Amino acid sequence: MKRAMHEDPGARLPSPPERQAETDRRTGCQRPAAPPACSPGEAPMSERHRQARWIPLALGLLALGLVAPLLGQKQKFSESTDVVLVEVPVQVTDKNGDPIRGLTAADFEILDGKKPQEIVQFEVIDLMSAELAERPKPVPIAARRHFLLLFDMANSQIDSIVRARQAAFDLLRGLHPTDLVAVATYSLLHGADLVISFTSDRWQVEQAIRSLGSPELLKQRSSDPLALTIAEREGSSDEGSISEDMDSLAAEHVQEMNRLAAQADREALVSEAKTYAKRLKDLARVLDSVEGRKHVVLLSEGFSTEFLTGEQIQGGASGGNRAVESGRLWEVDSQERYGNTELQNDIEDMLEEFRRADVIIQSVDIGGLRAGGDVRGQRGDGKGSLVTMARGTGGGFFENFNRLDEAMAEMIQSTSVTYLLAFQPKDLAPDGSYHKLKVRLKNGPRGARIDHRAGYYAPKPLSERLPIEQRFDLAEVVMSGYDQGTVEANVLATPIRVPGEPAYVPVLIEVDGPSFVGGFEGESLNAEIFGYALNDEGEIIDTFSEIAGMDMAKLGPSLLQKGFKFYGHLDLDPGTYSVRALVRNGATGDFALRVATVAVPEEDSAAPSLSPPLVPEPLGTWLMVREGEAAQKERQVDFPFMLGDQPFLPAARPRLAPREKAQVCLLGYNLDDKLEVEAWVTDHEGNEVKGGKVTVDKQPKRTKQGDQLLGELDTKGLSPGEYQLQVTVRHPANGSASSSIPFEVVKR
């Protein structure tokens, strides 16, 4: 959804509050069913509704400049950082291809061009280690393996594509849970199209493989602007959201591509091969924006090698050979005999771009043994082109899927240990230039083989980055799973059980005004907001995305003074989730990702559960923004934050004055008078501090939203700084639960 923000006296609170960038319709200060969003006299915001546009990630249109900017806002970017950290994932294997463990930073040397660089960060990621699951933070994106399944629709027959889809399903089952997978297709009509971004969600990847990117083949398509999801999960089976006539529709599509190709003459086929090389070169350049080593699994029958090397590789007494032997050189077609030089150059340029982007192509001949009635016509045997693309990037060529499974298993084993090195180049110009890298192993085992990226591109102004590159950037931020970004923001997610339905989980996102606006001086500004809930398997269970259009002439002063607060929701079944809230300034590219863990309790569980402590904040603290009307109408639930008959909005990160007494509401389930309640204050590192007093009434109140325990936080004795409010409840028979919330003590 996209809205424009305006200020207008009087307002009411949005029914479910969510994160950082939506506008709110407000009409006066009387209080009907919805609670007040701002105090009398504070300016609210009216809204105009427009469905957010989902933009296909069409790589084939890049050269024409026809891909619209991310989420529809014209981009005007500025650089906000001067320090660049270059991460270099390195694999070291012995002569048998097995990973070598136990190396340290002292064993490596990095050269940027010819200049040695200081290794400022060093980390070891061993996917086979039992300690991996106990890591305090997710595996860095640069150290995670990325697989792009690329289905070549233009150079493949119908039955070959069907076999390729099954092979792709089999390949998924052999990957590590930390591996990220994307799906793309190549067709004559669209070029290279990204179906789904690199994601941890295997179910979504399966839907992408089944649909092959055709929207009409999905029963219910996701509207995720970052393309981390493609299909809605609601009401879908293992076969996903794919309609029953998928095979026939896909067959018609591929059959048409083959019919056109079979009718083409040699010149047209050479032109098609040139276009193929140039569009894959575009794909390679875009993939450079993705951190870490990328493996493109090219599922194709290839194009004829004759176009590359000429008929001389075919052998035999062709017309060209007889003309040469008889001296009639004027009858020889040089391109037909020796190959098309221009095409050869295009192919080499494409391969160089893949190498620079740290991409390895694993090419698979999905045609296998072809029958005599092959409909490829003049296209010939494409095996040679597949070999060229694989060997040109350091990958492998596979003539059947069984060998592919074996080779991928070997590759997964050999790349299971990654040494992540990082350095900070000095005086790096933001011009997008390419820098060669060399990593050396000092005093390493004899026969050790070292594998690393060949180089890196210097940053370039965001105004020069393609929209699809920006999408990849944001998708990787979401997949990273840890807090990052230059914008100051906080998130609070509180599960509310609804009998017989998924839990309603309000998501509150608070965004600091000055760090969000930055140096922007334009008339209007879009705040782009994304929310994702991932389960323990990396599946994306629910999402939201919104745009808030801000009229800076009217809202600018208030935005800088107050910041803004977004209120939305997720629908989640019982379980534990990583809620990832991303807010981005659409004009500068500055962003914040904040991650919160949410545990939705089982309805029939007797164990106590506890949401983060809720601290009501004064009305008018923020400019309020809400999720779109369609999202609000999805769930008809009572407003979740109530003290008696009074609604309130809790702070995601309370800011309290010294010696202030703040009310605290503990919301949970199975809270009764038998509980032992312990509450205390720690510093931001978790050490208990002197000063600060927390009292909690041990008599719970039953409400529509759950069980409530009310208390008070007294900041007396706490110096200005960052703290955590910690709470634990224990039941003598049913177990315990704990929660916490960060807060600040600030001088006012």
C-alpha cells in the first residue's frame, strides 16, 4: 500500500500498530471503537490508498532501462558511509578435495592489487560442526552458499524442462539449512527473469520451480516486493499454490519457444545466441551485488557450438572443406567455418563478468540422450556451449542428473568450511571500478588448494544502482537475521492468541526522525517498510510491506522532532519465530533492520508465557502510521493494548527520565496467583545493576487479550544510559517464562 502523510488536528490510534512507514486516516478526537492515536492538538495524518505495485524482476529489460525503481519511488540516492569493509570468503582444501580445518588469520595474506591488506576481521564457519547451531548470531551472508537455479526455456524442449524441475527438487534436499536458493528463467521473450530471490524458504523455492515464474500458474501469488516469497501459504498443500493445469500451460509456453527457434535461420540463431550472452552478462553483473560465492545451476540443452567454433569441429568433408582443398577460398564462409568472432567475444565477456562476480556455473545438459526425432532443428547439439560456460567459470558440466547429485554432494563437502576474511581498503573511490584480489596461504599444508573471489567492485552511488540490485541488497539484509543499518529503530512484537485461529501479532516499529531523514532535502519522501516472520526452518510464514509517502513541507519538522511509529500485524500459528522488520528511506537508501524473537504459545498449553514488558508511552510521542486498510480488515480482533477500558500504545524502547516511575504491564497466558514473579534491571550487557526498582502486583487480571500483571519501574538511582528490564515468572507445577525489553534513562 502507498499513502501520503499530512498533518491535521485530532486523530485516533490505528487499530493494529506496526512498523515504520504508513499513514493513518484520522477524523477528529472523539473516541469510538479505536483508541486515540495522538493527543488533542497533535496533528494526525490523512491517507489516500493505492495498491502497492508488484514489479517483476525482469533482467531482460535492464539494457532498455525499463525496470521501475524499487516500490515505485523515483530514486535519488546519497552516500552515507566512507568506510568500506570487503569480506572475502575463502575455502582451503587438501589434494583429495577435503576441507582443511584449524587455520587462523595469521595463516592468510590478502593483496588488493599488489598492496597487502590488514585482516581486520576473521571468522570460521564450519557447516559440519555441532557448534554451528549454538552460534550466538546467524552465519554471515558472505559465508553462506548461494545457489541460483536457472531454467533455460529458450534452448530446451518440453520434456527436458519437466526433468529439470524434478532434478531441481532433488537438489534442494541435499543442501544445508544455511544455504540460500534463488530461481530464475531464461526465455526469448523476457530474457533472464528472477522468479524468487535468494531465500532460506525451501517451500517457496519449490513453488518457484513448479510455476517457472508464470503468475497464472499460481493459485494465490504473494505480493512480496523483495521476491523472498512467491506464493501465499494459506490453504495450500504440499503441491503448493500451483494450479492443476500447470504442466499443460508450461508445455504450451516451452513449445512455442521451440517452434520459433526451429523456424529460425542461421543468422537469426547467431543473433539469438548473442542476445543470450549479453543478457546473461547482465545477470552476472547483478549477481555481483550478492555477497559470497554464487553457484548458478544452468539447466539447459545449450546452443550449437558451431556458432562459436565453426564447422571445423564437426570433421568430415563439408562444402567449406572441399572449397579450401581446391583453393576456392572466395566460396568459404569464414563465420560458418571458423565461428562467429563477435559471438565468441560476447561469450568471453559474459564469462569474465561471471568470474568477477564470484559466480561458478554448473551446467547440466537436461536433454540427455536425444531421440532421432529431435525437434531442435538447426539448433544442433548444445553440449559444447554448456561445457564452455562451465569450464570458463571453474564449474562442471554434467550430462545426466545422477552425476550432478554426486558432484553437488562433493562440492557441498569441499565448501563446508569457510574462512571469512575482511579488510578495509583505504582511499577507495566510489566509482564502481573493479579491484583484483589475491589471497595467499602462509605456512599452509603441502598440496593445499585455496579458493576465493577473484576481486570486488568498489561501491558506486545508489543512483547508479539498478532497482534489482537494490532488491538483492534488501533481500540479503532480511536474510542476514541480525540488527544492522544506519537508521536508529526499534521493534516490539507481542503475540495475542485468538481461539481457533492463528495468533494476531501486533508489530510496532519506532523510527528515529533525524537518522531516517539524514541529509534529504526534497519535497516528498517515501518510507518503505517490510516485515517477515521466519520459523526455525527458515520458512517465511507471513509478511507485510507498506509505503508511507511523506509531504516534507508539512511533516518535515514533526518528523525530525518526533520520528514515526508504524503499527501492523502478522498472523502466526503456535511456534517460535524470528520477526525481521526492515525500514528504508526510499530517497537515500539508508535503512534499519531490527530482529525480534516471538514465541506464540499453544492454546492448550498449561505453561506460563510472557510477552515483552509493555510500558505505555505518552500520546503524541510519535507521528503515527498504520498498515493499509486491506491488512486491517484481514483480522477482526479487539485492540490488544488495554489498561482497564483505556487503550494505550507500548514503547518498543522506553525513554524514561531519572527518578521517573513508569507503569509496566506484563501480558501473557496461564498467569495465576501461584506464580513467583522476579523483576530486575541490568545494563545493556546483562549485568545486574544497583538502582532502579521494579514492583509487580502478583494478582493477575483476566482480559480479552490475555492475563495481565501490573507493575511499576522506578528509575531512581539509575544514571543516564541503556538498560534492560528483565522479568521471570515461575509456576510451581507448570514451569517458567522470561521476557525483557531495553530502555533508556535520559535527561530531559
